[in-house]
Amino acid sequence: MAKRGKRGKNEGSIYQDKDGRWRAAVDYGYQNGKRVRKVLSGETRSEVASKLTTALRDRQLNMPLTQERYTIGQHLEHWLTDVAEPSVRPKTYRTYSDITHQHLIPSLGKVPLVKLTPNQIRSFMKAKSDEGLSPRTVKHLRDTLRAAINVAVRDGIVVRNVATLVDPPREVQNHEPHVFTPEQARRFLDTVKGHRLEALFSVALSLGLREGEVLGLRWQDIDLNTGSLSVRRQLQRIDGKLQLVEPKTEKSRRTVTLPQVAVSAHRAHQVRQQQERQVAGDKWIASGMVFTTTIGTMLDARNLLKAFYGIMRNSDLPQLRFHDLRHSAATLLLIQGVHPKVVQELGGWSDIRIVLNTYSHVIPSLKDEAASKMNSILNPLASSLASSGDSARPN
């Protein structure tokens, strides 16, 4: 005969059946006119007791019984459609969708969400690493899964996010970015002088604008009289069409001051664009964009990169990528003593730690300069003697 433990009314019961396994029954009352009971089973009494505690909690929270059959795949589809798509930029949504349908659902989609374990996620990540995916890509897979499960936690479907318990693979230490020296930066500007995209290259190098940000500039975003430029949009190709989208983060939306070299280049660009408009005649399309094709339409990134790499191949400058102009801008500012926080705000980085980590090779010289300046404040006599020491020595 089955051995039963005692519990209060509607608290469920635990018993050991004839086969030696422990079981528990939870009464959910009447649902849709039928009495509903849920039977739990396990090898030990403590295992069933844990399941029973969870079931009683779920019953108290009025969670549906069907949640145990609610799979990760079902939740990911719900998250994509009802949460991610309405709240993120189209390109970000496409990335989430690709990760979900190419990696997460095929590997984990059939697992019940409430039964997902950290070990299953670790095994999934190892398998993806073994397939040849980079540590950064595998981290993106885990982060996407974590974002989706966060919604399940907020909705009360699961108690904790098991994806947060899994460490991402360690990324290979970033190498120092390739950048122009101050002398090379000046030579680059001399090289592009007179090119129809001279103003684009000058603003990319002097302000470190991202590719999409510089291509998304409209004339209404620039005031050449005050020398100000506002980043309000990015140009991206989405589903085969060029579209203006919101900046990636709130920090990316910013207003900065143009250096005089960029102001002069943009004034020349205005004149050049007006000449192109006259040549195009009726074919001109008034898009309001700063950088366009020769008939006024939005400039595709592929055409920008084609022009840039053509210039670089025909020069004796280091063969940098277009994105390295952004790295060069940050580095040039830092070596001139501009505070990293200011560099962060100019470049639109979301966190100052990104600047400090990416350009850490520049920071030691700044520390030396800071120590020297502090010494001149606290001990001006010693500082003066140190600076004049060489001239005071006999020949």
C-alpha cells in the first residue's frame, strides 16, 4: 500500500508508490468544468517535495498548467514578434531573428522553458564554438537568449534567468587599433582635397563619426555659421532598401562642434553639390542629404567604401579601413590631452569604459602627463629645476 505524507487541505500530498517511486498530487480544482489534478514523480521524496513546492507556488500565482509544455522555441517566437520587433531598430531585429532561427531554435527550441538548465546552455555554446563560431559571436547567441528569458522572468513564467548563470567564452584580447599618426592624418586630408567626398572624409577623421552616421547627415543637421553638427539619424540598408533609422543608443544622438577644417570642406561641398545639381537637371532628386550620388539620391555605403579604398590604394599612406578613421579621431584627441569623457561624448560611445579599453595604448602617456602636471602644482620649484637641469649642466 502506498505510503502517504500528511498535508493541509489543497496543499497536495506526497506518497511512495508500489514501484518505489515517490509521487505527489496537486489539486487545481475545476477548470473548464473538469476537475484537474497534477501528478509529480521522482526517485526520492526530497525531489518530489521540491517539485511540489514549485507547483503549489505556480498554482498560487494562477500560472497555467500548459507552461510546462511551453518551449523555448515558442517563447523566442513570442519575444521576437511581441517584444523585440516593436522596440528595436529594424537592423537589430534582423540580427535577433537570424540568431534565433539559425542557432537558438534549431538547438534548444524543443526544450521546455521551465526545464532549461545552465548545463544545456553551456553545451549549446561549446557546440557552437566547435562549429567554428568566434567567441564574440557565441557571446551574442547567449546574450540574445538571456534577453528573451528576461521577459519570461518578468512575465512570471520562470523564477530565474538561467542564461545569466552561464559565463560567455573569453574573447581574444583586442589588438591596438590601426590609426593615422598626426602627420599621416594631415597627409590624408591633403590626399582627399578636391575629391567630391572630401567633406565626408574630413568629418569622419576629425569627429570620428560612424559610417552610418556620416551617410545619414542631412543639411538640416549642420549649421556652418555656428560650426555645429547634430547626429540624429543613421543610414542603413534594410531588406535591400536604404533607410534612415534612429541612432543605436541615446549617447549616439549628439551635437558636436565642427573643426574649422571640416567647416571649410563642407562649404566647398555645398558649392560642388549645387554644380552637380545643375548638371543633373531634371534627373536630380532632392533628398536633403549632405552626401549623395551625382543625381542627389542617398549614398550607399558600398560606393563610399569603393571611393575610399581607391584613394588609399593610390596613396603611400597605411592601408587603413574606413572605420579606422574613427579610431584615428579618438587616438588623435587623446594624445592631445583631451579627456576620455569628452572623447566618449564626441564619438557617441555608450560608456567611457569602451574608450578606456579600446585606446588603452594611449592612456599610459596621459598618466605620465598627469603626474608631471601634478608635480608642477605641488612642487613647482623641483619641477622648474628639473626642466632647466640640462641647460644648467657644464659642457
